[in-house]
Amino acid sequence: MKKIVLHGRKVYGGTGEGEAIVTNQGVAFCAGIDPLTGEVTERGHELRTKSIAGKVLVFPFGKGSSAFSKAAYALWLAGKAPKAWIIGEVNPQTALASVVMHTPAVTELDREPTEVIASGDWVKVDGDKGLVEVTKKD
Amino acid sequence: MKLAQDEQAMLDGREGLARQKAMELLIKYGDALGADKFIDVDNVYILSGLFSYADIFESVDADDVASEYFLDSRERVVVDRVKAFTTNHLFTIDLDNDHWRLVKAPQILHDLEVQTQKYCKRIGVNMTGTCTPYQTGNVPVFGEHIVWVESSAIAYANAVIGARTNIEGLESSFASALTGKTPYWGFHLNENRIGNILVEVDNDTVDLASVMEYEMLAYYVGGLIGLDIPIYTNIRKTPNADMLKGFSAAGASSGSIEMYHVVGVTPEAHTVEEATGRKKPKMTVNYGKEQRRETYEKLNAAKNDNVDIVAIGCPHYSMRQVAAVARLLEGKKVNGNTMLLIYTAKQIATVADRNGYTDVIKKAGGHLLIDSCPLNIYVPTTNVVATDAAKIAHYLPGEREFDNVWYGSMEDCIQAAITGKWKGELK
């Protein structure tokens, strides 16, 4: 199976791997994801009814309520946080959420992650090294 | 992160465990952002609710909850006092007049709120209890570096006042309150405040003359752009503070607009050139009749026109809005099948009491609530809700799974409260 390696900047350290869940739309955590299940609940979102729990979330940016990090923390406590995440452009919401969710995170990759990675691919994230290894599903 | 002497001292624990934990968190946060130093702040606005964790945390001890959730600490940390001037966001429910029972809030939320208020008092958090600190005694000045939560207030502070804050969360704002520090990053720097998306409003088909019109414009643009800064042009009439309050809230709900410019209105946009920093915008967005219609329809996905609850005042109603709603209710009666909830800040409610607005609202069968939010209603989600806030129309279906939510003007909402029927339409 085809493997692709991407290089970027550390947001939060540690390693995590899982199945990718990819969106080109911004993601809201507070009032956008059910903290007890990890399911996307935002009306009109392309990931609605899908769960980010235990996956590697690949998304362009965080948005919405400033209670973003608080919701991320609740998700982590409930054991429904993603294994890692790849953030297109970091803002304070996703930076703080990475810290309190204790979730390996990278940004500023050398290729556009939402183009290279498809939902269902297997993705390994090494936060400290800023490395992403993608195993394509097909 | 490079640390100054006082920052290193806090990190080393020389000012106690709470400030040490707070510095540790802020350093991790600064690293995640890619910042390299801190700046001093003395205006912090925090999320104080212990309520959020009622589902997952058993203790109602404020120090336990704050250690775990505010400071990311498994070790119990007893906070002495905050260092910066600090005000707080709304609580979750209104404890006055048994309003919390009216919205069917569980006893646990009541108990947590009592604990939260004791905790705030003890550590020196000034309990403004509102999502609109700029209406109630926490007004920063132009250029001031501040640390604020609440997406609508952040956008208002950045865009309308010209103060400087990033979109902070519960943990970062609490840590800033304890230390008086925040990462020097993002909107604190000049170069990150200039706009990059030009929004042209079609004045022939759109008359920007009400809160609702402003909300729809921001809601449309917010849903279209990412972490960009829009520059609104062609706005002929100077909006009032209520319009800009709604404008700030709507753009931060559909999207992430935490900074914007209105040419000729907001303080960093005397001209288009100033707003763009003389750089070419990356996109131009047009907003006219079609976009307005599309936005209205998106915000009105309800089907059942029998309205159970009318929830207005998000962000918290201003004095002008409470006065206006009282005028609409003068001599009227709220329908027996409908509950009318009007949200404002305690400080504004005090003026409303004095002016007799609260009595008019009560006499009509409505309720003026403080410290709270229309998202915090604990009734079955089959209830049909009408609101004049795009933010609530956006979040009630997502966060609370209410399917039937109507959106319109204050007048539409009061009409629904009186008749029990939704008759709002796009005029």
C-alpha cells in the first residue's frame, strides 16, 4: 500500500495513530460535537452524524464558541477524543484544545493535508517531530 | 517561549502552586500557537462555570473542579486570588425569582452555581455574569491588550473597540487571570489585524438598518470564510451598538470572525486602504438580495408554527433593547401556551426595574432573566422555539438538538409570544 510522509510543525507532542476522518469545513467543538460520544452535531456540517472518537481528525481550522477547549477537555475525559489531529491553520481554539485534550497535533504541513489524506486512510502522527505518515486505503 | 524574570519566578513556584500550574499551561499553549514570548495583561474576562462538567464530574467542590478543569491539574490546587482585573461570563442559570426552575434546570446546576459564586467571590473575580462585559462595566480602551472569552464579545472588543484579544478559552483565560500574562501572538500584533476579504454590500437590495439585517450579513460571511478578517464596505448608515453586538455574535457562530472592519465605522478602518494595510484582498464577497434570502432560509429550518418558547436577548439585551421590548409588551398578554424569556445582564435589569420595564414585562406574562443564556433551557427538545438571535438559531439545533427553531426580528418574536404562532417572514 502506498505510503506518504508529510512534514510540519509541532503543536502538541506525543504520538497517535488511527483512521483518518477528513473535512474541508471548519469544525466547532462546543455545540458542534457531542462530548459524550464524539459525534459531529452541527447542522449542515458534512461530517454530521459521524464520530471523531479514536480517529485522526484532518481539518482546516477550528471555529465557533470560545468554549471550544472546554468541550475538547470534556471529550478527552469521556474517552472520545481523537487519537491525533492535523490542523490546517492553528488558532487559539485548536492550540488550547490540543493542550487540554493531550492530543498529538501538527500543522503547517509541506503539502495540503486535506488533499493528500482521505477519510479511511491510516494516519500516524508524531507530534514532537512534526511528522505525519499516511497509508492510503487504496 | 522566552521567559521574563517574573514569569520564570511564577514557573518556579515562587508565587505558589496555582500560579505555577497556570504558567505551565500558558507555556504549553504559547508553544502550540508558535508564540515566543508573553505580554502583560490587566483585563481578563473568564468563563467561570463549574456547571459544564455536571455530567462527568461528581464533586461539587469548587477547588476540585477548578484544579481539574481550569488548571489541567490532577493535584488539588487552592487558588488564593487572581492577579489581573477579572470579570466573568454568565453563570448558567438565573437563581433569582426561581427562574432556574422555570427553565427546568436540574438541582445540580443550582448547587454548582452557588459554589461558583462563592468561588468567584473568594478569588476576586468580579461577577458581572454576562456575555456582554462591554455593556456592564468592563470596557477596554483602544489598543489595550486584553484576554477575553466569548466569541461575540471578542469580536466586539477587537473590531468595534479596537482592543486586542485572541479567542481565549476557559483554561487560558483562567491562567491569564492568575498570572497577568498571555502569549504575544495573533490579534495582539498589528500585522494580524488587517483585513483580507472584501465584502461589498448591495445597497439597492439590502437595507442595513436593523439588528436582524446585520446578523444575517455576518452569518452569511462567517459561513463562507475561514480564519479570515472581512472588511465590510458600502455601509452607508452608522450602525448602533446593538447592531454591532448582533453582527459580532452571528459571524462568530456560523464561522470564526473574531476581527472585522466596517469601513468608516470601526476604528482601524477609516479607509479601505487602512483596513487592508494596502495589500490586495484575497477574495471579494458580494452580499445582496439572493444571499440575504438564502441566509434567512438557512436560519429558519422550522416547520411547526405553534411556538412554545420565545427566547430573546442573545447576546444579552442592551438597555435600549429592554426598553424597546417593554414598549412592545405594554398592555399586551403573552399567550397561555407560550413562555417568553428575555435575557439581559443584572446591571441592565437593575435599570429596567427602576424604569418599570420589568413590571411591564411581568404584567404581560413574560420573564426578564439575568446571568443566563437561551441555550440553557432544559425542556424537551420537541418544544418549538422562536428567537431574534442568529447565534441561538445556529446553536440550538446543534448543541441542544431542538429541531424547530424560528428566527426573526424582536417584533416577530413578541408577536409570536402574544399569538402563540410564528408569522415572521422576510420583508
